[in-house]
Amino acid sequence: MLTPFSILLVLLAAFMHAAWNALLRGGADRSQSMAMMNATLGVVGLVLLAIAGLPASASWVYVVASGVLHWVYVALLVVTYRSGDLGETYPVARGSSPALVALGGSIFAGEWMNLLGIIGVGLVCAGIFMLAAAKGRLHAMNLPWALATGVSIAAYTVVDGIGVRASGNWLGYTAAIFAFFIFVPLWFLAKSGFAFFKAPANEVGKAVGGGVISIAAYGAIIWAMQASPMGAVSALRETSVVFAALLGAAFLGERLTMQRIVACCIIAAGAVCVGWH
């Protein structure tokens, strides 16, 4: 089970994760913002790796797998945010992952769900359907891409949950994962040249800030997964859907309808049930 300190840390990580997604969603050019954000992640990852040292060799295969899965996640996230509000796409992408993480934890780490966990899965699915149907936009929003993003989230979470336990060095493992992100801006650089990274100072600030917040948020999650069930950590983290809806309404001009509020609460309740199964 999660300790009280772990619960507070994961909740803080949930807020931070919603915050950097809001920064990305509010960027003028999301592909450019994501490239600069990933440049920040890669640089910080390399610096931390020099400080913390390499994780145990037994975890290297998980580092590589996680790095590749994170590349897939980044690509899907950019596509997802090209249509659909943060308050709709973010909860679908994030809310669909706890059940998948709990299933992966059961299969690969023997962390089996009980009845409460199954109820939680049902609540998450119901909340996702309600949120996707908000304002009658179930077919208009980018639902398949948002769900694909959720699958990628679940995949890298399970890989990291197993990998960090084999690493013997959670900070080194975290740093190694984020060092992989340096290849994303290098790809943009090779494709479009330095002109791609020319942006107003406020956009650069958003992207760099989002990168720093992102690595802090996920680093907290990796730390928590050292000794806590992956499904529990992932489920509690996905209460970030509530923060995302609030941030979308406060800073991005998105409507916070009663249906969205109820749907986010249902997803959050389901996530908590999965986490405490």
C-alpha cells in the first residue's frame, strides 16, 4: 500500500502533470512546444545521469523500452491535442491508463486486483464515456488518438514499474529515461533546421517550464513505484484529470460544464478504487 507521504507526493505529481499538459495545450505551435519541452527533458536527464550515475545493468533493457515508448507517447500526444479541448482529451488519455496498468501489473508482477479494483475499472470506463460524449462531441473529438495515448501511457508505466525495481538507483533510472528525449528535438532539427526552434520568449518559457515540471512529476511517480503497486500509483496519479479540467477552464478558456465535472469525478473515484484494491 501507499504510505501517506507517497500519497501526497503522487497527488503533487498529478497536479504537476496536468500543469505541463496545460502548458503544451496552450502553446501557439504544439509540435514546436513539444520539441523544446523534450530538449529540456533530454538536457536535464543527461545532467542528472552525470550526477546520479547509471542504473544497474539489469534495468537497461527497460530504460531502452521506456525511452521508445515515451517517443510514441510524445507523438500521439501532439496529434491528440490538435483537436479536442484539454478537458476532454486529457481525461480520456490519462483516465484509460489505470485499468491497463493494473492489468499489466497483475500479469507481469503478480499484483492482482480484487472486487474493489474491478469496480474501479468500471467507474473509470463510465467516466471516460461520459467525458467523451460531453457536448455531443463523441465522434468529433479525436477519441481514437486519445485512447491510443492512454495505451502508450500504460505501457511505459508498467515497463518503468518493473525497471525501477531492477535498477537499484531510482534517480539514475529516471535520468536515463529522460536522456532519451534528446533525440526528439534532434529529429526536428534534422527535418526543419534551426528555424523550427525560433519562437517568442514566452513560448520558450512555457516549453522549458513544462519540461522541468514533467521530469519532476514523473520522477516522483518512479520513486513511488519502487515499493508500491504499479496500479495503485498509476490510479492515484490519474486524479490529475480533475486538475486538468480546472486548469483548462482557468487558463485556456475551456467550459467547465456540470457534465465534465461529474465525469472527471467519476474517473477520479474509479482511479482511487483501482489504487486501493
